[in-house]
Amino acid sequence: MGKTVAEKIFDAHVVDNPYQDVFVLSLDRVFCHEITTPIAINDLVARGKDRVFDASKIKAVIDHVTPAKDTKTAIQGKILRDWSRKHGIEFFDVGRNGVCHAIFPEKGFVRPGFTVIMGDSHTCTHGAFGAFAAGVGTTDLEVGILKGVCAFKKPETIKINVTGTLKEGVYAKDVILAIIAKLGVNGATNKVIEFAGPVVESFSMESRLTLSNMAVEAGATSGICYPDMTTVEYLWPFIKDDFSDKEAALEEYSKWLPDDDADYADVIELDVSELEPLVTYGYKPDQVKTVREMEGTPVDQVYIGSCTNGRIEDLRIAASILKGKKIADTVRGIVSPASPGAYALALKEGLLEVFMEAGFSVTNPTCGACLGMSNGVLAPGEVAASTTNRNFNGRMGKGGMVHLMSPATAAATAIEGKICNSPLFKG
């Protein structure tokens, strides 16, 4: 029997099989941020185990509240900062920092076939490179930091073949919302999703990161895209000394493709030719309607950013709609480029000027607004149109409502002051 991508990665990383389907895997990367890692650090210190398995494989960043907004968040940052310095861990402090799941890919820290953990539920984002990447709890994070291993049950895999041709105004965010609506929020629990098919193959790495990012919203442990020449091209600045040429890199990474006779829990065919722009309407990511059905819903705030849709590709799409237009007087527009790299490119290309002239506030790279911690918290009763990944009750602020959507739809909604389709504002 052939193997899925996850099964191949498991086989290559197993160091122990202590119980039935439980496998202890060696880790290639442990990522850290200031919200969950200080808890692990404090516990390791209290236990007399303040050590790290391999400082070169651990990366740390402050991204949820940056710069610190109060004493509590300043202490969280200080714990992570001091710990990183003590152990020689590469640390992205204020001024060099960005959203973890945006800046770490940009730095080339993930490769096809890697195992990656982090104390953050959207660690699945890094599966876009053909890696097994999973969010973990504090105990697993501590063990990962200390020993470089993590235990997982070998997951089943759901393969989703995305076919057809996307219409104008339909993007990767709409595709993943359609997938989550089809699977439900628990439809892939304890499973891995493989994103396959010609539409995924045509996606940029940034669109693949959007797909993998929201795999957890269907319950999946990880969401994996197949490594191909697009992957190689993205990683080339970081791997060019490891291979004679790009074809050699592609050949090496191709070992992380699934076998033709791999056994899947389910194979889903999704033709997106008739897919319309989508938006969530309730407090779960699988509560999805077409934008057409939600058109005219007033919003108080439009937020463009986060680990889902704050990359340069997203900013370009939103700016192409906002150029020469003003957002509605009733709307607060906030854009947070997800990384210094995205910010710098957006500045160079004149995108930030477009956002500012349209009436947006441009903030530093942070994911604070996504979970109601900083830079865009809603008041009770307020409604946000957001390019983020979660719409749980109170997610962006107690008593607030979040409608998830693509950057294109968010930009159009900002102009109208109500949810609306982006093609209306093109040209």
C-alpha cells in the first residue's frame, strides 16, 4: 500500500512508537511567540530544565501585541526576549518582527518534509511547503523545546482535488471557505488535509499559505500542499547552495509527494468553476454564504491583515480595488502588513499610499486584531469585515461580530460600508 505525504514524513521522523498508533517524531523546527511560549519557559525553569535541544532549530517572535500595550504584555515579551538571548535562539524583536506564520516562511525556515510545531493553532500554515506542521499545547511545546521531539497519533488523510477555473473576484480565501463549509468545523478532526488538483498547482505560495492556514478551521491537524517548482522558486534564495540547480531541488522534494496508491480516509472532488466570493455569517468558520446573499450587511470596521491574508499578494489585490477611491464615512479601515518584508514592498510599490488615501489606517506588522488583543478591537455590537481566519463569538472583541472574507471583498466592503462584491469596483 502506498503512503500519503504525512505518512512519509512520519516514517522519516519516527524515533519511538510507545503505544499502538502513537509515534514520537523528531522535530525540524520549533516556533515560538510571546503568548504561549513564556508559559512553557517559566515551567521549564521551575522544573530545573531550562535547556533547548538545538537553538538553530528554534525561532521566536513577538507578534500578538507589538509593541507591548501594558505591563503584562511587556513581561511576556521580556521573558521570550531574555530566554532567546540566553540560549542563542534567533529572535525577531519589535522593529524586525511580523506575524509568525508570515515572517517564518519569508525567512525560508520551512522545507518540504519538515516536522514543525508551535504553540499556535494556525501552525498548520507551514504545510503549504509540503511539511507536517501542527499547533500544540504547552506540555508538548515544552518537550519539543527541551528534547526536540513530539508525540502524535498517525493521522488519516483527506485529499481534496480542486479543479476548474476561478471566476473574477474569487481567490484562495473563497476556496478554503468553500472547503470548510463542505467539511464542517469538525470534518477533518485528527486528520491531515492534502490540497491537490490543478487550481492548487496554479496557486502562488502565498495563496497556498492561505489554504493551509485555515485547515485547522475544519479541525485538521495539518493542511499540506504538494511541493513543486513553485515551492522551489519561493525557497530558492535559501536553498541555492544546497542544490546544483532548481531541477535537482525539485527532484529531492518530490519524494514528499503521495504515492499513487496511497490510502485516504476520503477523496473529495471540488470544481470551483461556479464558485462565487464567499463570506461567513455566524460564529463558526463553516457558516458560509455567498457575498451576494450577504450583500448590504453594514459593517463598522474593515480589517486587512493576519496570517491568513496579510501578505503582499493580499495587499496588492486589496489596493487594486481601493486605488482612487475612498472608504465609507461609517467605516474604520485598518490594514496591517503581516511582515516587514510585506510592509516594505507595499511601501515601495505605492500600495500603502493607496490605502492611506482611501482612508485606511496602516499599522505595523501584528496579528493583534485577529483575536482582539490589540490594533483593532471591536466594541460590543460592532461588526467587522475581516480577512482573518476565525469568527468565534467575541474573537475580535466581546460582543462583536466578524465576517470572514477575501482581501478583495474586504476592500470593496470598505468602500461601500456594507458587504459587497469586489468586481463592482474594478477598473
